[in-house]
Amino acid sequence: MKISPKYNASEIESKWYDYWMKNNYFHSEVDEREPYTIVIPPPNVTGVLHMGHMLNNTIQDVLIRRARLLGKNACWVPGTDHASIATEAKVVAKLKEEGINKNDLTREEFLNHAFEWKDKYGGIILEQLKKLGASCDWERTKFTMDDDMSEAVIKVFVDLYNKGLIYRGFRMVNWDPEAKTTLSDEEVIYEERQGNLYYLQYDIVGSDEKVTIATTRPETILGDSAICINPEDERFTHLKGKKAIVPLCNREIPIIEDSYVDVEFGTGCLKVTPAHDENDKVLGDKHNLEVIDIFNEDASLNSFGLHYEGKDRFVVRKEIAKELEEKGYLVKVEQHTNKVGTSERTKAVIEPRLSDQWFLKMEDLAKPAIEGVLGEDRDVKLYPRKFENTYRHWMENIRDWNISRQLWWGQQIPAFYYGDGKEDFVVAETKEKALELAKEKTSNANLQASDLRQDADVLDTWFSSWLWPMSVFDGIRNPENEEINYYYPTNDLVTGPDILFFWVARMIISGYEYKDTRPFENVYLTGLVRDKQRRKMSKSLGNSPDALKLIEEYGADGVRVGLLLSSAAGNDLLFDEALCQQGKGLGNKVWSAFYLTSLWEVSGEIEQPEHSKIAIEWYKTKLQKTLAEIEDHYSKYRLSDVIMSIYKLINDDFCGWLLEAVKPAYQQPIDKKTYDEVIAIFEDNLKVLHPFMPFITEEIWQLISERTAEEALIIAKYPEINEIKDSSIIEEFDFATSIISGIRTIRKEKNIAFKDAIELYVVNNENYTKSFDSVIKKLVNASEVNYVQEKVDGASFRVKSNEYFVPISADSINVEEEIKKITEELNYTEGFLKSVQKKLSNERFVNNAPEQVVATEKKKEADALAKIETLKASLASLG
RNA sequence: GGGCGAAUAGCUCAGUUGGUUCAGAGCACUUGGUUUACACCCAAGGGGUCGGGGGUUCGAAUCCCUCUUCGCCCA
């Protein structure tokens, strides 16, 4: 068959993806083989592929494809996450564009819009993953709000409630006034903001005294319920037991004492606003203070805001400062930088707010998950290990998880209220069951379903994704089903360290709680993808390349290799398109090597030449050695080292040395034995490379010979890894490459064209094998390798204590230069010898160092001495 | 403010229990070359006081102390 000298990625990639799909290679079913399972970190259902996804999913695909080649039953479960806040925000924004206000819709109407949106945009990202070559079992695609997935979530909620682990609490939460919902601590991003520190004067009841406090939020004075001083602070002793008057609203508040107050900060005197600050809430509880909430849910002021009622907090901040100034309460304003919490999704400034929320008690649940990761047997292993410390710190200081969100898009909390009392509710999986429970609890048999009102809140998105590895196999609803028993626990999880706590830790927790086992054995934490200037890739900076365009330009294979070449686990990846170029370059190299073999005319008539025989023998050993190295890298999840080893194997060893050694002369046929062996080697190379470059390897595999569907590369058998009994051939070959390099250098220095054959003379002091002479002759175009006892006139070089001579015409020999070169080499070697001998003459070294270390030093000494002797002999003959 | 981690070639990083895998890789750079697979190529080469200082040791990139700089997480 005629092979194109150029490789066309985009055409070939879609061809093979279709072929793989058609033959159902990605699909997995329970069978007797060993399972290998990965669940995808479900991307947001409305998301589009970005560089982080590319990295992440390439790694997963490499692991899955490798497992498939190793004969395991590989199952990669794909899916998407409903991403409550992010998606709801997008739907609200879209409705707004259409002139529809969310608040004018019923819950059902809104959800209809949301599902419409999801059906339209959801899953785009999964289609994009296919372009990357992701070999997911698409028949298993899941969505965190599928009916069965939601059922599992509700079941778990009810179960945890019944275990007493879920409770309702009036707590200070992070309130996003824009999305009008609670955020978990992890969804709050703290930013440094330039603000003001306002110094305000409060009058003291029954005296002319005043007290000055400093605050960054003057609008909250309307919610003040105390002034607090440090009892040790002598400046304020005279205020003890007195009362102050809040400016503008003229409320009397107590002056309390607490050592919490930092005497250094501001005036050393603090206003206490329990409704609007976490620390103040603690103080308020301790001192039994009134709680005055001055905000509406959109952070505009309510009736406690007096004449500011209805105005936004930031507007009020400016206006109230002005009013306070006019009325003489404002002493001064200082510039002040403080950290402000903002919403990860809406960017709105977070308002600490007291409200009724649902919480999950974490302390006991976390214990097995701490032991699982940090215990001695490392039941769950984190790669790289440095994340274990971070994990420990978080898990040991874990706080209860606020699982309710004031949204509609998500699983509605299955709590049903039958009255107005705080405890007038029941928790059940369905309304029917709830009614039964409510009847029991109230002893009111006449209670109707219509009397029950379900909690309006939904559950935090992570409350569904923390069950992901179990729920995708229906392991919550049917805990003993065949699939969960087979595929769970899964093997590897690949994700970013930014969701170590959001997601990974919680899956570990739920795994131990519901299956009493780890959810996965290994967690590979990738780094973040950054640009060359180390900036995070983001839409707003516009520094994120279009993933699909990259694939178009470099091919999926090229992008995959480019991404992995520089991404050691846990290290940030500084993305540079040049890396994709390198990836594409490897593809071209492989293709061109294949093209070369396709040009060969094979003859059964000729014998295998010596140089081919020995080179193939060497490569086979080298391949085994590399396979072992690769295995070691895989076991440590060092995928960038794996691909680098493969890169060197194919680029240098296979193309650079082996093919050059066996390549027949122009228009000469190749012997059949060599051809067959090279093709077999090529096939092994393709298998090793397949997980990284699935498309081009399959293409070549199928072109090498006609294959049935059962013989496709994607399901081929990975090369066997055998222990190398004798690796001396590798060292001998390395010696040969040094000789070859030496001759190439001479050719370059003396301007000898490659087509002009040279003669080579050797003084074989090392007693080095002659096995590779045929290879050397071929690769340097030497007509003869002559073994001699004495120096020969011409250019020379040395490998260890062996001397090599290439006779050249007398006028191109520069004796002075030769002398200089050899003298330099001699000086270096003598210096080296000196340092070795110094060591060896140190009695303490000889007595204390291990025998082997001393032995190697002695060997160094002997080698150096031998070399010095040859160098001196050379000098003598020259001079 | 608390915790964790990092600093090695121009860049990105390896370097495991102190000693032949100890100063390495890839890229970039310089020089030369079409040699009938590949210029998306090949060959040869230059380049580092292992962040600074101190200590332990026969021996330190590696262990300890200290300083400097940077990153991440949490409050």
C-alpha cells in the first residue's frame, strides 16, 4: 500500500474514534476479569472544555487505556454535575435577558426553564472530550440530578438525619446577597480590598464623656448591641459599667469587657454587632446581647435602617458616613486594607448573616477518612504526598458542613413542615412517608398531605457529588448490586487540588460511611494550568487557549503529549504551545519511521547482516530496560516521566539508532528476518505509546497489517516485561555510541563529508568487544576498523583508555592543536586522580566508608591512571 | 495571624536511605549539515558556588540551625 509521507491528524482521529465507538471497546460490563475503574470528576453540565479539563482527562485516558492494554476490564464512567449555584446563576441571567424575573416564576416554571437550558447546553463538554480521545464508557453517562442519582441523595440525607448527624441550626453563614443564597466557606474567596477605617464617637449615657471606636462598616452601627473594651486596658477603666448611645438611632447599649479586644487595633475599643460579624456573634452569645439584623436578603437595609431603609449597603456606607460627619460623630477616616470575602460564583461581597440552615456534623464522620489517608497502611494514597499535610490540617479542624442552599436548582431538602414551631417538621424520602411520620409525631390522624410544606432549600451540589463513586453504580439505592460490588472501590481518581476538600475528602468520608471502604485507592492531584507568566488561565484574562483549536492545530495526540510532557503530579503546568509542537513532532517522527519501513523492499534471498542482528539484539534489551523504567514511573504516577522515557525510546533509540543501523542502502532491499523483527519491535513501540497517542498508533497499527475488530490496538496485549538477565549489551552499545560521536566530531572539525569513507584505527587497551564494529562502520561510513598496537598518524580521540585514530591528509593535521587538546584532557584527568587519591589516602574515609564506596573509588583511580598513561603516550609521540 | 511547601542550567523540572545513575533531563541557545524516512530533521557544543550564611560528617544539592525570597491552604 502507498503510504502518505505526511500525517494528517484531524481526518484520522475522527475515523478511529468512530471505529472505537462502533466496536464498543469503551464499554465495560461485569465479567471475570480484574476491574479497573475511574469515575470522572463531573464537569459542570453547562461548562465548556478548558485546559484544566484537557490535562485532567488526558491523564485519566492514559490510565484507562493502559489498563485496557494490560487486559483489565477498564471502566471510565463519565458524567456531569448540576452545579447548583453556577447553573442557576446562568439560567437567571438568561431569563433576565428575556425580560423574565426569577421571582415572578413558580419553582416548577423555573425548573422547566433550567432543564430546557441543561438539555440545550448540557453535555457539550462531553462531546468535546471525545475530540480529545477520551475513551469513556458513554453508555454509563450520568448526571447528578438524574432521578436515580437524586433518589440516592435524598436517601442519604434521610439516613444521616435519622442517625442524628443532620441538624437545623441558626448560624452565621456566608450569604451571597446577589444569588440570595448561602455559600460554604470553600466557595468564598478572600480578596484584599482598599477600604476606610472610620473613627466614630459614641456618647456615654449620663455624662459628657464620649468613646471613640473604629469600624470598617459604619452602616452596621444601626445593628450595634454593645461596646466592648479590654478589661486590662487602663485607658477605658472609667467606662466600666456605663452605657453608650448609638448615634443616629439613639439606642442605649451596654459597655462590656472582654479580653478578645485587641488593644493595639484602632482605638482599642470595639463596637459589637452580633448579627453581622462572626466574632461579634461569639461575643454576643457570651454576653447575652441582643441580635439586630439590619439587612434584607439582598443586603439592602430593612426597617432597622431608619431612613436608609431599602438602600443598598454600599450606598448607605457612603451616605451614613456623610451624615455622621455632618452631625459631628465622625472623628476621622483612615485608609485601611482588609480582606473581603467574595462569592466565587457571583463575585458579590459576602455578608455574614444569621439564618436557619441545615448542617451535617462532620467530626465523627471524618475520623475514618483521616485514618484512611493518613493511617499507616495508606488505604487511600494521595499523589504527590505533600498534600497529606494539607489534608490532615483540614480534616483535623473540620467544621460542620452547611448543606442547605437557598436555590431551586438541585435536590430539594426532604424536610416537611406541618406547623410554625421550630421543631414542627419531619424528614422523609417522600411526602407520603412524611405524612405518616407527621401523623405519628403530632398524634393528629387528620393531617393531610396538603398540610405539609416542604423546605424550600436545596442541597449543596457537593452533597450529591460526594456520593458519585457509589451512586453511578447505584450503590446507595441497591447496596449489594452486582455492579457496585464489582467496580467499587474504584482505582484511581484524577482531579485538581483545589477541590481536595470540596470533593475528594468528602467522597472518602461518604465511602467509609456507606460502603465501609475507600472510594478509590489512589488520588492523582494535578496542578493548575497556568500561562507562561504563571498567571492562572481565566476567561477574564483571555489567556486560555481555545482547547478545540489546539486540537485542530496539533492533533489530539500532539496536545495530549504536550500537556503531559511538563506536568509532574501536583506541580502547576506552565502551558506553552511549543509543548504541543513537541507532541506533534513525536507524532511526525513515528509516522515518518513508519513511512520509511513502508518504502522497503523485502527480500527473502539475502542474509541478515551482522550490524542488523546486533542492533536488534541491543534494542530488544533496551526496550525491556525502558519498559521496566516506565513501569516504575507509572507506579509512582509520574506520567511526565513515562512519556519522556517513551519519547527518548522512540526518538533516540528506535529512530536514531536502530533504524539507522538496519536501514538498507538506497534502493537496496532489506532482508526478511530484519524486516520482520523491526516490524515486531515497531508494534511493541506502538503499544507502549498508545495510551498517550491513541490515534496515530491505531492508524499505523492498522496499516502495518490487516486487522480484525478483535485485533485492534486499543485492546491489544501490552508487551511482556521480562527481567533482563544480562544488560551488558546496553553498556557495550553506549561505548559504541561514544566512539561514533567521537568520529562525528572529527568529521565536523576536519570537514570530512559523510559520503567520504574513512578508516578507523583502534588501540584496544580496554579490550572492548568487537561485536559492534559492523554497526560503527555503518553509522560513521568507515571502510575498515583496524586494530593496532601503536599510535597512527591522524586525528584522534579517546574513549576511556582506548585510543581511536582517523588518518587524514597531513596538511590538515594541526599538531599544536592536538597537543593542546590532549594536554587539557590530561590536566583534567590528573586533577580528578588527585582528588580520588586524596580521598583514598584519608584513613578515616577508608575506615568509615562502606566497602563498596571504597572499591568504586579504587576503580576510579585505576581508570584514571590508565587514561593518563595513554594520554602521556600520545603526547610523547606528537611532541 | 496560624499551618504547609518551595528555591538546582536562560525556562520547566528530576535528583529516593548522605558516597558512580551526582551535578542530570527536556526545551531554549550556539555551530555545522540535506546523509534518499523526517528541516516538524540530523549532528556536535556551550551553560549551574544546587537562594545566602553557619553547623554535623571522612564525605552534604541531600541532615540540622538561621536569614532572604516566593507559592498554597486556613482564619
